[in-house]
Amino acid sequence: MDSTTAMYVAQGIHGLAYGMILFLVASGLTMIFGMMGILNLAHAAFFMLSAYFSYQALAMTGNYWIALLAAPLATAVVGVLVERFLLRKVHAFGHVGELLLTVGVSLVILDAVKAFWGTESLYVDLPESLKGLIHVGGLEYPVYRLFVIGLALVVLFIMAFLLYRTRLGMVVRAAVSDADMVNALGINVPLVFMLVFGIGTWMAGVAGVAIAPILTVFPGLADQMGMDAFLVVVTGGFGSLSGAFIISLVFGELSSYGVQFISALAPVLMFVLMAIILVIKPTGLFGERE
Amino acid sequence: MTKRMAKWVSWGFLCLVLLVFPRVFGIYYSNVFVAFAIFAVYSLTLNMLLGYTGLLSFGHAMFFGTGAYTTAIALDRISGMPLLPVVLAGFVASVVLALILCPIVVRVGGTAFAMLHLAFGQLMYVLALKLRFLTGGEDGVGGFPIPAFSIPGIISVDMTNPLNFFYFAIAVLGLSTWILWFFTKTPIGSIMIGIRDNPQRVEYMGFRVTHTKAIIYCLAAGFAGITGSIYALFQNLISAEDGYNIMVSFGPIMATIVGGVGSFSGPIFGSAIFSIIEELTSRYTERVELVMGLILIGVILYAPMGFMGVMGLLKQRWLAARKVKLEGAK
């Protein structure tokens, strides 16, 4: 493989890695939307919180693998608490209240993080086994990004298995399409809501830990990812997992190659794609409702 | 008759207070007041959508920013631009932007409306950062000349004097407030409230829902543009952070919720509460957003009707208590 091809392939894998992380964040977002009918605007804040948790866990234990396991779980616990004690209480007041509540939660998390960890970038060190480059046919590629792709795939398969092969997944899918009916059938829907919220924030947490060593941990981490994930959900269709998956990968490649060829306008590309899709199909690519 | 008199007296009193305000409190507090007034009227325009028509927008900043950038760029590039046309240009530019977005956004409502605005708002933010030749990128547009307020041959008032600018800003913002208030009292204003409460029914009654929404949308956008324009003149600087940032969109929503959705003056009280809190907390801590977030959560959890709602409730209780007392006296 000559160097130009190698560069294109490397950019492609870069895009894939980013797309996978994007999907981890966006899938939680779209699932929560499907169930509750609201876009959780604090989702990116949870993503960032998890990155900080992983930094803290690494600083305390010195073991990356413990951080990888513990940080998303801690984030999920925070998510569940927010759902149980805040979101559930305003559910009766309608969507506007819930949306604004997530805005409030996001403000608090973003600023609390600054109060605890300061505003400078924090570095998360990788274990030796994930450092270094891999050599395949003239292509040099960082091991860690391949690991991220693998990690995202594992999470993806666990989620797919849970959703489509278990009873719980069946309940969740039913609740996404008609929560009232599922409630009427005697299933504890608020509990399922809480669970889905927890799983969604857990996935955002995994993404946060995965991205921490690549981008370092800083308060602005949530901005970019939150906006991209939100665009994925809007473009892919509110509540559609397959739409989120496809659009995440497209956006990943778009941003990766976009930065290479037209770096000045790369951030606009996703908006353009979104606008085109929305003008043709206002519910998004696979969405059935607004 | 006496009620009407009382109304005129209180309006006169308000005007008098505004007139002497900068002389009594000095320039620092009159600048704080101008900042508050800009934010309050900007929140009012958002409340036209949120409180009166039931449309939640997460991208209202794009109209604020467009008005501000239009004014700033016009003054920066074209020498000798007079003051009022520049403010009017901010209005027109925002209305044009609203007209472009209209066909896409007025068809939807609820969450989709909010989310589309979030996306378009961010698009404007990114464009403001990237179109360097026009907007100056991260630095923004600043240091442009502030023209004098002049009617040729009659009067010319220097606007770089903060005192004169105070009166000018208050006059423009006050006039905008009056027009917005007047608009809610017109027949179209009643249709707008009807759309919030029951769009299908308004449609059945023979009113055109989407058209009405579009008109209100453009109006709210235009006046948001005016507030942005005044803001640019006030700061003599506009950057993407101040004009298009997502917090510029969330700010008026928070003010409206805290002040009370659905009442005309709610956003004004909400803005006042936020201005006071910001002024006080920023003296003790840098974590202003944390405090704001906690207040927002608290209000949504415990007082979703906002300041005006709580006031209404207290008034009702007071009246009820007085009634009981009066009946007891009999």
C-alpha cells in the first residue's frame, strides 16, 4: 500500500472510530427520546462527567481497566438519580418542563465539573498494551483507536442482544412505541424508564471514557460531542436506533474526510446533510414521528 | 375613571423614574439597567413564541445575533451610516432570516420545533465563527463607530455618551415593548393564544394556523433583531459567543420560565430576577451558571408557574383572607 492510500484508509478508520463513539452517545439519546418523548439535553454533560470520573478513577487506582468499568457505572448512577428524583417529578407538567429541567441539570454538571477539577486539560494515560502503533501492509495505525472501535462494537452487540432477544428488550421496544398501553398491561413503566435512562447514560459514559485519552479531559468536551450526537438523532429520526447507527457512521466519515479536504467548512457539512434530509423528510431518515 | 387615572399616574411615575435613574444611581448602574432592559425585551420576544403561541425555540439567539451582526457590520463597513436605519437593518435582517426558515419550521411544533431551532442556531454559530471575512471569526466585529442620533438640521445627540445612550436604548426598547404588548391585544393576538391552546380548533374556525404562526414568528424574530442591534451598539462589539452561543438561546427561556410563562410581564420579572442574581453571585463566586441551573431546577420542580404565578396565587390568598375577615366583621 502506498502512502497516499494508507492515508485515506487511516482517515477512514479515524472516521469509523469517531462514528462509533458518536453512536454510543447518540443511541442513548435516541432511546431516551423514544421512551420519554424528550431530548435529554444533559446527555453530553453525562458524557463529559464520565470522562472526568475516568480521570479520577485512574488517578486513585492507577489502573485503566478499573476506570473503564467504574466511570460509566458511576455516571449511570448519577443518571438514574436524576431520572428518579428530578425528571419523574416534572413528568406531569409536560415536555417543556422536562426539557428545561435537563438544561438545568446540564448547567449544574458543566459548572460543578469546573469547580471540582478546574478548567485546564487533564491527561488520561493509557496502559502499555494499548499504546503504540499497529502495522498492517504499510499502514501504521494507533492500537487504541482500534480498541475503541472494538469496545463500541461490544457495547453495540450487548445492546442489540438486550433489546431484541430478551423480555426486558421487548418491554422497552413496546414502551417506545406506546408507553400508555404498556403501562395499562400492568408493567411498571416508570421503572423501565429509569432503567433505560440508566443504560443510556451508561453508554454515554462508555463513550466518555473511550474519548478521554484521545482528546484529553476538559470542560468544552461536551459541546462538540453533544451537538454532533444531537444532529445524529435529528437526522436519523427521533427514536430510531438504526437511523442513529447509519447517520453516526456517515457523520464520522464526513467529519474525518471533511477535515482533510475542506477543513474550514468541515463543521458545516453535517448541518448541510441534516438540512437536506429534513427538507425531504421532516421526521428524519428513519423517524416515524416528529 | 379613577382606575384610568391611576394607570396614567403610574406610567408617568415610571417614566420619571427612568428619566432620573442615571442621575441618581450613576453610570455603572444605568449600564446594568440597559443590559437588563435588552435582555428583558429579548425575553419578551421569546415569550411571544413560547408563552403566547406555545412554540419552544432553542435557537432564538440566531435572531438576536443576526440583528447584532447586521448592525455591527453595517457600521463597520459603510461609513456615515445613521443610527436609526442601522437599528432598522437589524430588524429587517432578522425578519429575512425568519422568512427563510418559515417554510421549514412553521409546519412542525413541539419538540421538533425546538430541536430544529437548536440545529439552525448552532449552524449560525458555526458560520459566524467560520466566515472570517465577514464576521471576524472568534474576535467578532468590534470598535465600529457609533453614529450620533440626528434629525438633519434640527438635532444631533452624541451616542458615545453613556447617558444619552441610556435614554436612546430605553426609548427604543420601551417602544418595542409597547408594540409587542399592543400586538397581543389585536385579533391576531387572540388567534395566537388560540393556537397555543388548541390548534385544531382554530383551524376548524377558519383561521389559517400556519400563516398566523409565520407572522408571529417573523415579528418575534424582528424584535429580537432590534434587541441584538441595541446590544451591539451598547457593547460596541459583537462576537459569536455573545450573539449566537447556545446560552444566548437558553437565557431568555430560563427568564421566561422563572418569571412565569403565559403572562406578558413574566419575562421582564424573570430577567430582573436573573440580572439581580447574576450581579450578586458574580461578586462572590465564578460559578454563576451553577447557581442559575439550581434555580432553574428548583423553579421547575416547585413553582412551575413562575414568579407571576406565585404572585397571582399569593394575591388570591390575600383576597380570600380579606373576604373572610370582612364577612367575619359583618
